[in-house]
Amino acid sequence: MERLLEVKDLEVSFKTYAGEVKAVRGVSFNVDRGETVAVVGESGCGKSVTMQAIMRLIPMPPGVIKNGSIVFDGKDITKLSEKEMEHVRGSEISMVFQDPMTSLNPTMKVGAQIAEGLIKHQKMHPKQAREKAIEMLKLVGIPNAEKRVDQYPHEFSGGMRQRAMIAIALACNPKLLIADEPTTALDVTIQAQILDLMRDLQKKLNTAIIIITHNLGVVANLAERVLVMYAGKIIERGSLDDIFYNPRHPYTWGLLMSVPTPDLDKSKRLASIDGTPPDLFAPPVGCAFAARCEYAMKICYERYPEDFTVSDGHSTACWLLHPMAPKVKPPVGKGV
Ligand code: SF4
Ligand code: MG
């Protein structure tokens, strides 16, 4: 597979009156063309900030990219001019956010919002762009597209607005779609429809997708590969099967145990991971999860664990993988 995106040693901080928040602390990963990669972790783990860095949407100041490179389709994004970046954002990388109401323009017809990028970035004739807008609305499964194209966002239901957002994002045929919690605001049935839609479009258009979510159900539906983030670092990465059937990091175990299952007895509370993530003003020198980890050993507090390879493409930053570490039976997955 051909490499589309290569993020290397990315560090992003925010300068505040109280000090520097180290939001992303050395993140490296790749995405191939047409691939779907999920980034999971609790809020504040740095997943959204990483994606904002890729889009160059981090407000600077207070944000600053302290280190690292982001090579997209052969170009280092950190070195592009704002004008070049605008073109990348308009036609090569698109983003879909959680709440379509905040990203759709309420005063502009939906069709015009789809056409906007086509006219601006692809120099399409307005009439042709309108035709394409109708085609995109059909593609994302909006009925009566010829009529809907002239309606305003408030005339759409929540699920239709999210479909319209996807239509806008995909109209210019981007190479990469970044979806940040794209279904969180929707009810479960609509969520499933939107995920089906994204999967179909991905196959049809061969768009690479990075999906950011804290919901492992979403991951299972869509992703081929998973990156688990904690406190500004990737702490485990692997294929969907690696992460679901052979997870190796205690934080991943915690995430998996908090997945709601369809037959879940509603009287039972969902498991959640006790404790809170560390203060990113002064991240711990050792494993950032140590304070919440029931398996923590002395070394965990003293040294950041190296990335241990589990199998090809599957690795985790946890001292339990060290050959000298005590053997622990994972509470989830099939175990080893
Ligand atoms: Fe727990 Fe240590 Fe592994 Fe961190 S490195 S997750 S503290 S066992
Ligand atoms: Mg977020």
C-alpha cells in the first residue's frame, strides 16, 4: 500500500498562564491511501489536537508545534504557507466534526455549501457545482436531493445534517477524511447508518479515513487499524483484531471493559477506568498510566516504557511486555 500520511515525533504544546500544557508528546504514525485508522482514547488524550495539527488548525499562539514532521502526500505540512495550506484543507484533507450544526452555515443553503469548495478550489462553474451538489446529496443517501439542495440546515434532521457534512467533506474528493467523533451527537440507529455510509463511501472513493472516537463500537464498525492514545502518546497500536482480541496495554483493557454490549443488562453500570489522566503541565517521567494501573511496578514510575513489539504491526508501550515482567492474564480479549 502506498503511504499517504506520515506523522513523526509530533509534539504540540499550549502556553498558558499556568505553564505549558504538553498535549501531544511525541506521536508517530502512518496512514496509507484508502486505509481507515481509528484513534481512540479519553477526552484530553491529545487525539483531537493531533488531528488539528495535521490540518494546521491549532491556534498559534497559544499552541505551538514544538517538534516533528507531518508529511502528507509528499509535502511537509508544517512547512507550507497558509495559502498552500488552504488549498490542502479545501481539496486534499477534509474534516467532519461531531456537531454538524456548528460547522454548517445556518444562513446558507446546503447545496451552496457543498458547491462552495468546488467553485473555489476546483474552479468549477456554479451550475456544474450545483449538479455535483445534488449528486453528492444522493451519494450520501439524502432522498429528494433535487429539492433538498435548496434547503437550509435547519430543515434537515440531525442525521441528514451529518450526511450533508459528509457530502461537503467529500465533494472535492479528498485523499484523507478526518472524522472527529462524527456520530457522538446522534442516536444509535442513525449512528449505525452514518458508519455504514462512511464505510461504503470509503470503498467507492478510496478515501483514507482517520476516525477519532472514544467509542470502541464505532472502531469495530469501521477501522482496519487502531491507535490507542493516552496522555499525549500512542500507548498501543495494532490491527482491529490485535486490539480487540489480543490487547496488551492495561489502558486498552480498561477501554475494552467499558464497551457497552447490546445485551447489556441496563441495571448494571458500565465499567469505567478509575482515576483521571495525569496533569499535562508536568507529565510523569515514567508510564503516564501508572497512577491508575493495577499492575504498576517500580520501573513504571521511573522510566517510560519502550515500545514493545507484540507482532507485525502490533506494539505497546508497557513494561508488562518486558521479558522479566511478571506474567499477567488480560481481563479482556482472548489473551495469550
Ligand atoms: Fe501499567 Fe506499568 Fe504497563 Fe504503565 S507500564 S500500563 S504502569 S504495567
Ligand atoms: Mg476531542
